[in-house]
Amino acid sequence: MLKKIIKGGHRKLSKQDHNDASMYCFGPQGARTSGPGPTSNVVVNHASRAPPIASGGPAAVPAPPPMGSVEPLPLFRDAPVTERQALFLRKVQLCCFQMDFTDTLKSVREKEIKRQTLMELVEFVQSGSAKITETCQEEMIRMISVNIFRCLPPYTGQENVDPEEEEPYLEPSWPHLQLVYELLLRYVVSSDTDTKLAKRYIDHSFVLKLLDLFDSEDPREREYLKTILHRIYGRFMVHRPFIRKAINNIFYRFIYETERHCGVGELLEILGSIINGFALPMKEEHKLFLVRALIPLHKPKPVTLYHQQLSYCITQFVEKDYKLADTVIRGLLKFWPLTNCQKEVLFLGELEEVLEATQAAEFQRCMVPLFRQIARCLTSSHFQVAERALFLWNNEHIVGLIAQNRNIILPIIFEALEKNIQSHWNQAVHGLTVNVRKMFLEMDIELFEECRRQFEEKESRAREVEEQRELTWKRLADVAAQRGGDDMVCVTDYSGSGSGSDGPP
């Protein structure tokens, strides 16, 4: 009989896991016991960054048996077929032991036994040599929960730093965690898995805890989670609305509360595939998700970390339903960055992808505010912003839309084009502007000349106003000089525009 050791600082059971407390009762050789004898309880905690709750009273949860009691079990191939299910159950129970992976020299033998056992379980499920019984499936999912659902460590990296520029945090227990995730993945995708039975164990609580783990800093773990959640979404149709709503809530919290989450990019990758499968006509629920969650995701500071995946999702919506183009473009303009040039370049790239899927009617609804913003980008002192805006004219579809509506668009951007030619410091921007100007000239020479005439008249009026202002200042200076006196203020024009002032002589 295995001895039970009570340790201080045990974790308290959550409501969702109150049934887990009596799961792992070990008798001789790891067999389950029944009756009132001593038990070894393992708790499943929601993945969060809060420290575990300590409880030292009489209701404290007993710790697992000592690591020295972990002994290797026979291989599946060495066991008779009739005993393999029982052996599977014992191996699953052995893998419930929790070990300290922060110390590589601690419990080396036990860790290796557990790793080898996990590998055997993966191979057994993947081979499909025998159908796993309901009891074994339940035990297996509980073992998986014990191993993967844990309190995540505090953030280690700097805020809003590109993961490619910073060394990511790596989970010390990954050699074991990877095998547990692989086991779960093989179980979910196996053709032998009955989804009607499996949904009893892979329920809403299980899915929520999986989603909590997307905040892990280890990119390897997030990649496995992405694959597993996507497979669950594909096979368990009953969970689909719940998964979409849960992801929605994660985005809400990220946008409006924390602006910090490691797994936004991976969640958007899953959504990109989901959106691609939406049926037409699109449900109102999906349109609200676009307006309330996806478009506001352009607002947080770390948008550069997940913009590629976000842009793909947005474009998928427009390609699915072209009538959403006006909504998307106006949403982009609403969250357009004012001082972050790097974000502006990203927005212009996304805008081009959206415009490629935009039809003429939707384009006409938003083209006035759109090209007012593009005009501001054309004259940006940051050459990459101006250059990216001018690249829009390299797209044939966008040029076609502009040509159809040149009577409205050219007057909006003509001044920006002329100012670039006259005074922009970057030669590449100057050259691209000349090409765009020539394109409009070839489209409609009469419209071009009319715009040039209006621009010249506007410039002439501006010069007249400036001259009148200088003349007014000059008159004031002359009057002050004629009157003189200690109680008078003499206005002196140091800059040539009459903006200086001087005290009494």
C-alpha cells in the first residue's frame, strides 16, 4: 500500500473540479481503491497568473504519493490484449504525479518514467489498436487536466515587445507537457473517438480552461493549443457558439481592460479559418463580432504583434460579404493612428487588401472620408507612410475604382500631390507623386486642369491674405513709431512677417 504524505500549502478545489477530488486513489501497483480508505487528490486549477490559494485546515487536499513510489509499468505489447485497458488505466494514473521541473536534478528517474509512460499512451491512442473504454477516456481527460491546467507564471518579458526581438519564455516542464498535449490532440482527432461520449469530458469548463492557457508566454504551448482548439471546434459542433463567445470575451477584456495577452495572434488564426467557413447570408451574430471585437482590435498598442492575422480575418469578412466593406473601411478610419507611423504603414497595407475586395457601390459610400485620410498620408513627413499611400496606385483594381470616381477623388488629393512635388524632402516620394499626377492627367486632362486652376486660385488667395496680414502689422508698427512715448508698445518685425514685439525704448 502506497503511503500518503501530507504537505503544507495545498491548493483548494474549484467548483468545476469538485468531482476530481476522489479520482486518483492508488492501491497496490497503482490500482484504484474504493471505500473510505485514504485518497490522493489532484486539483485542476484555471490557468491564471494569481498565486494558488493555501489551505492548511482539516479540509486541506492531500498531496500525491511520494515520487519514490513511481515505478515503471509493463509495456502494452508485453501485456495480453484482455489486460491492456486495465494497464492503460494504471499508466494514466501514474502520469497524474506532479513533479518539480524547475530543478533539473530533482526526481530524474521519476520524470523519465513518466515521460516514457506518456509516450506509450500517445502511441497507443494514435495506433487505434484497441478502442478505449469510457472509464479510461474519463481517466485520461482528468489526467490531461491535472497536467496542463495550472497557474501560469508572472509575465517575464517587457510590455509590447516584438517576440522576434526578445527571447521568449520557455516552460520548464515542456518535455512532459508536449506529450500531454500530443495525447489530447490524438484523442480529439482519432476516428475512434465518439464525440457524443467525449463531449461529457471535453465540456464547456474544459474549453474555458484551454482558452485561459492561450496567455502562456511559451510559443510552443500556444501552437499546440491553437491546433487542439481548432480541432475541437471542427469535431464538436455543440461547442461552436460557446467557443466563439468565449474568444469574443477574451478580446473584450484585452481591448478595454488589460491590453495584454500573449495568445491574440493564435486566436485570430483560428478565427480566420472559422470565418472562411461561415455560410451566406451571414448571421447578424457574426457581423456584430466584426464590429464589436475585430475592428476595435486595431486600437491597442500591441496591434503590430498580431496585425497580420487580424488583417486576414477582416479581409475574409469582406470577401465573404462585399457589403461589409463600407463598415470595415469606416472602422479603420475611426481607429487610424495619429502619431504612430509604424501603425499607419500597417493600416495602409490592410486598407489595400480590403479595397481589393470592395465593389464600386460600397467604395462610393466611404470614398470621401477615405481619401481625405489618404491625402494626409501622402503629405506625411515620414517617407514610409507617404510611400505606402502612393503604392495604392500600383493596384489595378483600386486604380479602376479611382478612375470611375475621379471627379470627387482628384479635388480631394490634388493639393497633397502638388505640395509633395513642391516641397517633399524624400526623392522616392517625389518620384512616385509625379507618376500618380501623370496618371490623373492622362485619365482626364480637363478635370486635371480645372483642379490645377482651383489650386492656383487658392494659393493666390492665401498669398493675398498673407500680404494683407503683413501690411496690417506694418501699419500698426508705423502708428506706434509716430506716436512714441513711454506708455506705448512698439511692434518690431524681426521675422519679416510682423510677428515680433519689443518693449518701449
